[in-house]
Amino acid sequence: MREYLKFYIDGQWAHPLEPKTSEVINPATDQVSGRISMGSAADVDLAVKAARKAFASWSQTRREQRLDLMRAIQSEYDKRQADIGAAITEEMGAPAALANGFHVQLGAGHLATAIEILKEFKFEERRGHTLLARDPIGVCALITPWNWPMNQIAVKVFPALATGNTMVLKPPQLAPYSAQIFAEVLHAAGLPKGVFNLIQGAGSVVGNALSTHPLVDLVSFTGSEFAGVEIAKAAAPTVKRVCQELGGKSANIVLDDANLAANVAGATGGMMVNSGQTCSAGSRLLVPKARMAEAIAAAEKAASEVTVGDPTTEVAMGPVVSKGQYNEIQRYIEIGLAEGATLVAGGPGRPDGLTRGCFVKPTVFANVRNDMRIAREEIFGPVLVIIGYDSLDEAVEIANDSEFGLAGYVNGADPQQCLAVARRLRTGWVSINGGFDFNAPFGGIKKSGNGREWGEFGFHEYVETKAMLEPAPAAP
Ligand code: NAP
Ligand code: MG
């Protein structure tokens, strides 16, 4: 049993002002795995004031000082990788190989990237006789979701730190353990007190207290559209900058000249990674309509090869994060059946042989129309929908016919044609033939939000531009 009953405020582990705890459930077993304290507005106030106080000196530190600290964080993070991986498996059910692999590595990758960018980042730039400064914004409230818990923390905390901000992190109730270990890492690295603070608890309480607090200058939020809108409304009266990283229903386009079977297999396996709980997942697979039967065969085979079970063992897929998410995904599977989509793999209920835990069958629907709810709404589970297109124009039209605009995927043999399609997609991020880059900005348009994280663009979220205007030099 884990017990994380203290918050991290002003460089110390502190008990909540009003004692209140909540149980954390392991989604693989439905059993209680530990307890956390639930913060109040009073705890938030203490943390924000500590961050405000620390801002005066942290914002004035030199690049080299911040680099030294970030390197110290790197060595402490490396020491705790196995602890973080185990925590992620227990809190949100990621298979051990995925948790210790990609989950932990994403955190390390964003840290290494932030260090490289900090070495070169232009905090000042001369334009004519104006000197532009990129100043830290101030106190940042960072509100994160449970689906890639360490990634979401890393993409916010490291650029905020590197650019001279102080912060309060509010991790998700469903995945609080990895965040607590992360705070231990920063503490061990010797971060000055008050620069980073952590308060656990409910979004409606702790998240709301942060969003409304007059001494918070920015809220960076990743999560659902509903909470993103609530936060923006709550933050409006105090005129904060609000960065929203929300959901998606991203299209994965397999072009006619691509190896269809291999791409469909890759897309199916890819959809099941992290139990489909990835905001940028390619959850709408677009294939040439004339080749739907071929795609169905490839998807059926690939889905049948996805092993599901106890995430501490060697499985491809663990449970989804909670009973609530399990029920939500089951509801969507029923909706897909009622809408008349062809069930290719999976379907309602738990996989055979699993009698407890939030396990969902790797599910694929084919012959899906883009106006069906399973094509329009984010399911956030291991459910892939396959949609046929007749022409390239129609593929682009279907891809763009979405309220969301987070990611897109284009797969084809001709790089020029792939790029031409990518240019026409109305999303913030497009991966071509598996492209991946820690330096590429990540974020969405439309209902997917307005933020850009990762790499140098992530730094720009945490700075304000200041212009210092000097007199024009006298004419000779
Ligand atoms: P969520 O319910 O919106 O929760 C995200 C975080 O916001 C949690 O820490 C939550 O606290 C907090 N929160 C909830 N209501 C709040 C409020 N009124 N004020 C302040 N904070 C509040 O989202 P989720 O269900 O955990 O995550 C799934 C969603 O996140 C999906 O839609 C997914 O697409 C999206 N997502 C987007 C990205 C991206 O980069 N674009 C990345 C990952 C996930 P609690 O602890 O109380 O829940
Ligand atoms: Mg939620």
C-alpha cells in the first residue's frame, strides 16, 4: 500500500491544512493500492504564495544556474526510473514494458530536449533599435491528466523551469503516485524552495482554486474539453493566460500506394498501445474503399495478436484507467454496434478469461461512416474505426471533417504526395510514415485546444515578450 499524504510546498513536505484522504484503485485488480491527501483552496493558497515569493529570485537566475539544476534533475530522474515505471503501472495500468519504456523515456526525453534548448534559447533579441526580452510569465498552475502521466508533467514543468517561472502542479487523482516521485526527484536535485510545488486533490477543488487564484499568471491544462472550458471560464476574471491541450479524433490516412496490410496492422497495434488512451491516437483509420476487405482482414489479425492482461506481466495491453472509463468505452462499443458498423474484432465485455479489472477487448469497427458517433467522438479506449474513401480529396475531406484538430497520420510510398496531403490537414501535428521528433511542437487547433508543447515552442508558452525601445541613432 502506498501512502502519499503530504504535499510539496516551499521546499518541504507538508501535511494538508484540512486532513482529508482518498483511495487510489489499481485498475488491473479493482483493489485499493494506496491513499493520497486531498488538497483544499487553503493548501493551494500556501503553495501559490510560496511560488510567488520564489519567483523574485528564480526569474533572475542565469541560464547556467538553471542548466546546472536541470542536469541535477536529470541524474536524480535517472535514479528513480524504475520507481516511476512501477508507479505508472500501478496507478493507470500501463504494462511494465511500456511504463518502464516509453512512459519513463518520454519524461527523460523532454528533460534532455529542454536542456539542449535552454543552452541556446534567445531570452533577448535585437530588432532594429528595440531590444526584445522573453521574460518568464510568473506563477504557473500546471494541471495534468492520467493517460501519459510523466509525459504530461515533463512537457509543462521543464520548459516552465527553464524559462524562469515558478509553479504549482496539480496531478490527476487517478495517477498521483508518479507525480509524487517526480516531486521527490526535484527535491533531491536541490531545486530552490518554492520554485516547484505539488498539491494533490480534485480538479473541482484544487484545480479550480489554482484557476481562480489572483497570484497565478498562467494555467497550462491538459485533459478533457469540459474541464478545459471550465478552467478558461474560471481564469477569465483574473486575466490569466490559459493553455489548453485537449482531446482528438485523429485520422490515419493510408494512401493507395502504401503497403495496406502492413499499415493497417501497424495502425491497429498502435491504437491499442496504452489501451488507446492517447490524445493523439490515430483513432480513425482511412483506407481506400475498394480495399476495405483487405483492411478488415489485416485489422482482424492484428487485433487478435494483442495480448491483454495483468500489466505486471508481458502483455501488450493492460486495463483502462478506471471503472468510469471502462463503462464509457463499453457504451461506445454498444453505440458502434447500434449504428450498424461492422465489428471486426473485440466487442462488449472483458476479454475471455479476465474476470476482474478494467480490461477492454481490443476492438475494431469497419465500414464506419464519418457521421457515426464512433467516428466523431473521442472514445479514449482501445477502439479503432476504419472508414473507406474513394479519392484523395475525399480522404482529406473526411480527415478534416471533425470538431477536433490535434494530430494526423499519412502513410504512403511517395514522400512528396504524403507531404502534399499533410499540408492539407487541419491539425496541429502530422506524422508522416511514423515520423517522431521531441523538438516538433505538439498541440491542436479547433476543439483540440490552443497550446503548443514540446521543444522550443513549449518554451514560448511560458514567456511574455517585453519590448525595450531605445532612441533611434541620430542620422550621421
Ligand atoms: P480531465 O477530467 O479533464 O482531467 C484532467 C485534469 O484536470 C485532472 O487533473 C483533473 O482533476 C483536472 N480537472 C478536472 N476538472 C477540473 C476543473 N473544473 N478545474 C480544474 N481542473 C480540473 O481529463 P482526463 O479525463 O483526466 O483526461 C482525458 C482527456 O485528456 C482526453 O480528452 C484526452 O484527449 C485529453 N488529453 C489531451 C492531451 C493533449 O496533449 N492534447 C494529452 C493527454 C490527454 P481530477 O484529478 O479531479 O480528475
Ligand atoms: Mg476526468
